[in-house]
Amino acid sequence: MSGIGESRTELLNWLNDLLKLNYRKIEECGMGAAYCQIMDSIYGDLPMHRVKFNATAEYEFQTNYKVLQSCFTKHHIEKTVYVEKLIRCRFQDNLEFLQWLKRFWMQNKDDTPYDAEARRKYRAVSSGPGSNNSTISVTKRKTSGFSNTSSSSTGANTANNITTRTSYGARRVSNEQVLGLQAELAQAQGSVASLNREVNTYKEAMNIMERERNFYFGKLRDIEILVQSTQDLIKEGVYNTGNADLSKLLNKVQQILYATEEGFEVSRDEVERNLEDNEILNEPGLSNFAEGIQQDRPEHNLITDEETF
């Protein structure tokens, strides 16, 4: 159980001494590079050329944890690594994992010296005379590692460029859609304004027509009252001379007043209903208007050229 409950100062001193690093905070372990080299110090078979100690982006952190996970899988280490927590570089998560890693290191590390700086520089760990084969193999790993790093960096830059272009294209499409909607809105507002002006014009025309209708209806109403009053006076005997001619004149005027166009005849019931709606049924002379529309209508003008008054 050694290593569990150790302070962060003790853990940092052990880590810096083992890996020849200069970490000042536990949170710096969150990038995953130190964890990878601790495992390399035990087994010596991690692809250190893939480990990024100067990582700054999250995708580079994930690359380090993939290397660490492959090591765990290769050596059948049953330990769940919560990458999503560690990658956030929080103190408590990385402290607990570093404590576990130190305990694992103390249980599995042999007495073989470990040259951390040489491993980070892709050089073989010095093992005395007769190490030419290992040097050549490490040199090959260095070359392939540089190639893989370059291709990885190129792929990352390409991915970033594609992401940038995609986001720019999305913003451009969005702006075009907004401009199109604004144009449609402006056109619709113009149409609404034009329709409102047209409606106002029709309202004014209707008001003028209603005033003219009331004006001429008033004149006809006065004529109707005059004709009815004169006929009543004739019946009472007030006019003793020329009654026949005057009666004929009045009858012609009534025919003109009560005449309608063909196809627009109105029944007596409809006239009475309309008069009731206007509350003028009981006014003098309107009963004759209702009766007159039932009389025979001439097809043309009611006054002929032979008739004079």
C-alpha cells in the first residue's frame, strides 16, 4: 500500500527524480506523458516517440492516453483509466491516479537503471558493451518515430483546416439564409402596406358613395312627400281646377319614383323589412312607396314625347 496517502510534494519529488522532469503541479500530469514514461520505466517497450511532453491541445493529450491504454492492454493490467477526468487536469483526479501508479511502479519495477532523458530523445538506454544491435534498432525507431510524428502533425493540421472551412461554410450558409429571409420579409411588408393603402382608398370611396346615396335619397323622399301631400289635398277638394292634369302629373312622378330595373324587382315583404330596419316605416308617404313597386312597370322611359304637363 506504499504510495497511497502520500502528499503531492512527495509525489512530485519522486516523479521529477525518476523522469528527470521539472513538474511543479500535480495537474501537469493530466496531459498523460508522465504516466506513459512511468510505465516505460517498468517495461521499457512503450513507443516514446509517440508521447508528446509538450502537448497543448486536447487531441494531443488523447494520443498520450492511447499509448498508455495500449500498454495496459499489452501487459494485461486491469485498471480502468478515466481519461475524460484526467484530461481535464484536475488536482484530485490526477493525484489519485498518480498515487496508484506509484504503488504499481514499486511493486513491478526491477533494479535496472532507467535513463529517462535518453528515452525521451529516442536513444537507447545504455546497457554496456555489445549494445550495437540495440543502438541500430533504436535509431530505426527514431526515424520511423519522426515520420509518424510528422504525419500525425500534418493530419492534425489538415483536420483543423477542414474544421475551419466547415465552420466558415456553415456560417456563410447561415448568413445567406438570414439575408434571404430578410428580403422576403421586406417584400411581404411592402405588399401589406400596398394592400392597406388600397383598403383605405376603398373605404374613402364607400364613404363618399354613402353620402351621395343619402343625399339623393333625401331628395327623392322630399319629392315623394310632396306628391303624396298634393294627392291628399286633391282628394279633399282643395284644388278645384285642373285636378285631372295635376293628378296625371303626380301619378307619372310616382311611377318614376317607384320604377325599378328589370331583374331588380323587390317584393312588398322585403321592402317592409328594410323599412322596419331603418325605422322609417311609419313616416308619411312610405306606405305608398311599398304599394307603388307592385304596380305595372314600363319597359322604357315613363314620359313620352307626346305627354306634356
